[in-house]
Amino acid sequence: MRNLIFNALAFKDGFQTSTQIENISNKIETYIKNSFVSLVSCKSKNKDCDVCLLTNIDLPIKYKNLFEQNNIIVQRIDFDEFNLPKEFTWSLAFFKLKAIKYVVENLNYDNYLMLDTDTFTVNSLNDLWLECTHGVVLYDLDHKISHPHRMEIYNNLSKYGSDFNPINHYGGEFIAGNKEVLLRFTTSLYNEYIKMKNCIELDKTLGDEFLISIVADEFKNELIRANRYIYRYWTGDFYLVSTNYMNNAVDIWHLPQEKETGILWLYDYYIKHRKFPELLSCAKKFDFPNYKMPVKKLIKMKYRNLLRRLK
């Protein structure tokens, strides 16, 4: 089987980028370095797979050379589909839908995986490719019907002219599948994009996950949960981290809050050592919990350490 793993990276003057990036002046370099970590880590664990960055910009030559020296294909494509006005907060994120449509229509592979740039692959994806033979693989965010992000999607469906039952909420960081199913999936995504583009009443904070979730509802019988392969670890102030980085381990860490911190640390480490740190060192850097220690004992230990520092 021939498998392709890729990132999608777009920039346009005057358009907003991720809300997790604060240092706007360096946003392009931040995303490029994030993508490098994402794709090099994929390649290191999946040497028989091709990895690619699709972008609508010309990479600075030093980064283009760096990517190519590490066996990463850099492909420039136009952002001529899935365009939304800059008033949409996540308009640039729709480039990933253009990118996946492009690869399944123009590049000859058996299976494809689109990953966000703020991801770190830690294991082989062989099991994922077996799943791809059966359908489209998406990350279920496991949001209750009352969750504000899921309700945001549901509440906009009536404005959109649709009468879906409460649909599930799927993330935009992971889309995988075989060529045949993704050709049909991206065709549906494009049809929904045309409707979205012409719906002037829609909430401008809606992102690509709105379209992905609508189309996923159409593919219920061919839909596979990606949750056994990827997990969204929220570090920082909104701390939501599982021990599944070691116990019943996933293969890909999604690290939205680490774009300017932990992932750049991984980038600098790799540039210096030509390899990534040991897995537990990475987990410690991201402040993941001690997977061997019961929670009560861990809390007690941290409390004792705090008291010791206060003294």
C-alpha cells in the first residue's frame, strides 16, 4: 500500500490565524517549524510512507531546503477553493479541505492522512492504514449535546437551511481514509462549502469543523473513530490531559497550546541532535501526568512540594 501523510499551511494578508498563537509577528515561522516537527516525527515512525507539506506560499529557502533534506515533499498549490471572507475567524483553516481534495484527486496513493501542524507522531500508523480500508477516519471530540461548540454547529443548521438531527462534532485536525471514500467525502465537503459560502446569516466564528461534522453525518455507515490513534491534549491554563500517551497509548499527540512553546522546543532539539527526545522527556516537558502514579498520591506530592517552596 502507498500511504501519504500531509500538513496544509495557508497564509493571506489580513486574514486571522490560530487563536493559540500570540506572537503574531512570527506566526509564519511558528507554523513552518510546527509543520516540520509534525512531518519529521511522522516520517521517523513511518519510513515507508510519503510525507508532504501543501502550502499556498513560497517557503523561505532555508526552510524549503530543510524540509527536503529530511525527505519531506513541499508542494505549492493555489488556495482557489474553500475560500471564505476574512470575516470568518477560521477562514484560513479551510485550506486543509482544499488540500485534501487536491491530494485525492491528483496524487496516486491508496490511503491519505491529513494532520494539523501542531501534532507529534510517536508510533507507527500501521493499524490506521488497516482502518482506512473500511472508510473515513475522523476524530470524535466526544462533546455532549449541550457543549457550546457542538451547540454552535447545531444552532447554525437552521440558518443553513438544514434539518439535521443533533449531529456529532468532529475535529479538523485529523482526516484519513482510502482514495475511493475520500473522493466521495471531499465532493460532499465541496458541495457543503458552496452552500456555506452563500449563507450570509451564518456565524462567522464557524470553522472547517462545521462542514466536516455535517458531511460526517452523511457517512455514518463508513465512519471510523480516530480516537484510538490521536488525542487532543490541552496543556496550559485549560488543562485536559489523559495518561493515554503511555497507557493504551495513542499514536499521535495533538498539542494546540504548545505551538509557541513545547513544539518549538522539539524543533530546536531536533535541529541540534537530529533526533527527538525520549518520549517521557517530551511528556514531562508538556507537563503530562505521571502515568505510573495514582492521582491522589500525585496531588499529595505536589501539595508537599508547594509547601516546601513556600517555606
